[in-house]
Amino acid sequence: MRILLLGSGGREHALAWKMAQSPLCTQLFIAPGNAGTVKLGINCPIAVTDFEAIATFCLTEHIEMVVVGPEEPLVKGIREYLTDYKGLETLKIIGPGQEGAQLEGSKAFAKAFMERHGIPTARYKEFSATNYEEGVAYLKSHPLPIVLKADGLAAGKGVLICETLAEALQGFESMIREARFGEAGKKVVVEQFLNGIEISVFVLTDGKEYVLLPEAKDYKRIGVGDTGLNTGGMGAVSPVPFVDKTLWDKIEKRVVVPTIHGLKKDGIPYCGFVFIGFMIVNGDPYVIEYNCRMGDPETEVVIPRLASDLVVLLHAAATGTLQEVSLQLDPRTACAVVAVSGGYPGDYQKGYPITGLDQTQEALVFHMGTTLEKGQVVTSGGRVLAVTSFATSVAEAATRSQAVQHAIQFNDKYCRTDIGYEFS
């Protein structure tokens, strides 16, 4: 099978690494890819939102399956575009259509979906410029802390957790009146703060049947001890030690099943991944977000734990035969530690050479923000690479990943040294 994978981050490198191992994958293309994916297939200089170029490439290269990594092309309707393109009628696409992608593309859509289908989530209200003063009054009467979420896509940065009323009012004004998050923040979801522990659960579905992938926990704050600004993710672990059968059953029965049934009931076709972000409060799961794709860096611990053939799973989702496949997992613990450019998530420099990539021992190194310049791997993003290691415990896996990160160097590099700290 000739496969085109869209994306350029660590998620896509991990997916490419796994797909390239499948006997079903005869040729893998990655658009645009990074310095790591070049070893697994053919990188193609096509932007993930250049739908015409993607469609033409699929025709020219006789692509049989497209796997969409990031959310933006899904929210913008790549599935509909390719499905309607002459000559691509038999193309298999992993990723939902525009309506299904609204689970991530609109926080208000997702909250209404959960409310409609009885899925446990935090209480909320939504506001925009048209009812701004009503929103201000609501904030003044709401207990603290309180959560403000930009309705649309904001590259994982459109969430404010406000500890004081002054902070909440300033954040509310900056989002709606000052366009802090651009178009994404024109509508704001104001949400009850849930005090608990976050985990992520991943589902592969054809819209009727589903397969539950391993859970993960990521670390979003830039600083040691979960302090400082939010990032796209500084590391992840899987499995999560406190997720036992009782909690897993609650997650599946209270959220996963109603989500898949809800999509079906609402007449929303869905083929691809559903990422469900949970807050576990006193042993009970509450949904804090949906994403319409795999997470990053969670993919870098979830996908390596799959003992099953990923292409077989994706093909089953695309052909409606998920009930015929079974999922096999590596029982060991995986821990990913992310290296970022100094200054991230604020301003940072690019183009620094990376050394030590040949000293990775038994760890997996997934490139997140890298490119090749005259044969040299250099930094090209805020998050640069993730190192994933296996062990029998979180602490041991984290120690192994930290050791490999120590061997890999680039100017102004920074890693958190406490990924998985609460499980040590």
C-alpha cells in the first residue's frame, strides 16, 4: 500500500516509524516531514493545507491511503476535498470530515455535544462580543479559579487558568476585544475549574466500532514541578500507573461509548482518531477536551507501545472492519522527554546544529522541529525532539531518556528534568 502521511512533528515521526515497519506499507511519503522522517520514507515539500497539491500528488503517485496527522487540515475540510476530487474516489483517508473535526475546532461545539449525550464534563457558558457584559457579570459571580478557553484552534495555547478575578477579567477582555488568540478567541468558553489529574485516552474509530489505544499522561508546563507557561508538551508517560481497571471501565462506559454512539446518533461520519483529554476528580473521569487526531508528545509513547501492525489497524478503520482486529500492547512503561529551544514557548532561535544523534543507545528519538541543511540536522522549531525509552517503571524509563537527552546537544537546549516525577 502506498501511503501519504501529512505533518512534520514528533507525532508524524512516531506514526511514520510504526507504519514503515508494516509489510502492508510498500512506500511511505511524508509531507512535509522532518529530518527524522527522511530515513523512513520520502519527504515531500507540500504544506498540509495545500489541498490542491496534496490531491495532485495522490493522483501522480497512486496513493492508496492518506493519514492526516495535524488538526488544521481536518478542520479546514481536507477529507471532503480529497473525497470529491476526480480520480481519488477509492482513496482511503484517516481523519474525520469537517463536522467531526469540530470536536476540536470548536470548544462550544464539543461542550454542546457532551451535554447532548450525557458525557461528564465541567459546567460552562459561552460568550462573544455580542454578550460581552453578560460574560463580565458571569465572571464576577463565578467561584475561582476559573478556566477561559478560546473556542477555535489556537495551537494548544488558547486556554487560561485564572486564579483571581482581575486575571479572569483581563484575560476575557484580551481574548474577545484585543484578539489575543485571533479568530480562535472571538468566542470564549468559560468553564468550571476541575481539580484533579489529567490523562489522555486515544480511540481509533470508523464511526461505529472502535479500538481503545493505551492511555498517556503529558506534562504541559515549561518548568520543573509543573510551573511556568503552558507548552505543547514537555514529555509523556504510558501507561499511567494510577489508571486501574475500575477507572478504565468508567472511562469506556461513561465517555468512549457515548462519544461513538453520539457521533452516530448525530449523523456525523467519523473515521480516524479521537483524542479525549480527561481530568480525573476523586476517581471519576471528566472530559476537558476532544481532539480529532493523536496528541504530541503522547503519540511518542502510545505508538511505540503498540505491538500490533498500525497499518492493519488504519486499514480496518478505513474499511469498517475494526471489529475483526485485535490490539496487542507492549506491557513495559514508555517515557518521552522533550528537548526545546531556549526561550520556548516564547521567542526562540532556529538553525542550531544538533549533535549526538548517533549516541541514542536503545532509545527512540522522534524529531519534532528539525530540518536538514547541507546534510546537517538543525533545529527548526520550539519543540525540537523527543527521546522515548522503555523500562519496567516510570522512574527507570525517565532516567534512560534523560541520559540520552544528555548525549544530544544543540545551542540553548532545555529539557525538564522531572518528567514522571510523581510516579518515582
